[in-house]
Amino acid sequence: MLKKLLSEFAGSFFLVFAGTGAIVVNNATNGSIGHIGICMVFALVICVMVYAFGNVSGAHMNPAVTIGLWSAGIIKIKDVPGYIVAQVAGAFAATLTLKWFFPMEKLFGTCQPYNDSWKMAFGMEFILTFLLVFTILMVITGEKEYPALAGIIIGGVILLDCLVGGPVSGAGLNPSRCLSPAIISGTTKHLWCYIAGPIGGALVAAIGHSIIYREKENKPA
């Protein structure tokens, strides 16, 4: 179990360090990376971490993913608290590292909704996390070729989600990724949207997967 927790800590650290780090660097260099570049960084770091830690802990790196996989019966309830603590700890370690590197930065990649709309933030985070977790579940339980492509498939979903949701909600899709910048920067006005939205989307994704997978198993040969 220790190896799994260390993997979740490391994966979450590099996810937040690279992903929100790209936002911080973009702000510090007058937009040198750009929106598409930031989206690609998030997609690439997810892809790499899935291949690096997937065979150890499953490379969740996201409390919403962990809760969704538990709800779908993929992992046991006893593993959930440890996973979430490791993910949150890794995220905070990453944001504190970025604060040390960029002491003048104010937000550290904090997710903020377009036009200060909590409805838009919650709705976008719910829908995009549903897509992410549903895809992960289908990859895990799909054809035997799918796990080998897991990093590419999940990275592709992250890229899609970030391209669509980035300008609207920040495309956090991950309570720990959203929690650490918000707490450290003191920007917590709509933080609940970035915790409840992804968790809600993940739970509904698990329900949707169970319905489709059940129908697949019951389909006549």
C-alpha cells in the first residue's frame, strides 16, 4: 500500500507542478505558452504519469477519479482515504514549490469561472469530469488492447476537456488540483464548485458505466 500512496503523491505532484506551473510560467512570460500550450501540458503530464505509475497505483492523481472507481467497484473503500490524502498532499507540495519558484505570483493556477458564474463553473466541471471518468472506466473494463493505450486515450480526453472548459471554468476536473492553489492563494470564493462538480460528475459516470457494462455483459453472443 505504501508504494501506491507514494505513487499517488508523486503523480499528483508532477501533475500540479507541470500543469499549473504552465499557467504560472505563461503569466510570468506574457503569454508565451498560450491556452493551447497549457492544455497540451496537462494532457502530456497525465499521459506520462499514467504510464509511469499506472501499474503501481492506477495513476488516479485525482480524488474524483478515486471516488468514481470506488463507486464502480474497481477499488475498495479502504483504499479511498489514503489515496485522497496522498493526492491532496502531492498537490499542496507542488503548489508550495511553485510559490517558492515564483514568489510574485498571486493565483498559482487557481481555477476561476468565466464571468464569476458558479453555475457555469459547477456545470462545466460536472460534465467534463463525467467525460473523463466515464472514459477511464471504459478503458479499464474494455477490450484487452485498451489498457496499453490508456495514457494516450486519457491524455486525449484531458486535452479535449481543457480546450473546451479552460476558458469557461479553468477545467480543473480534480478537487486536489483545484484545492491547493485556491487555499495557498486565498482565492476560495467558488472553490466548492471545483470539489462538488468533479465528484458529482464522477459518481454519475460510474452509474452510466455500470448500466452500459451490464447491458454489454447481458448481450447475447
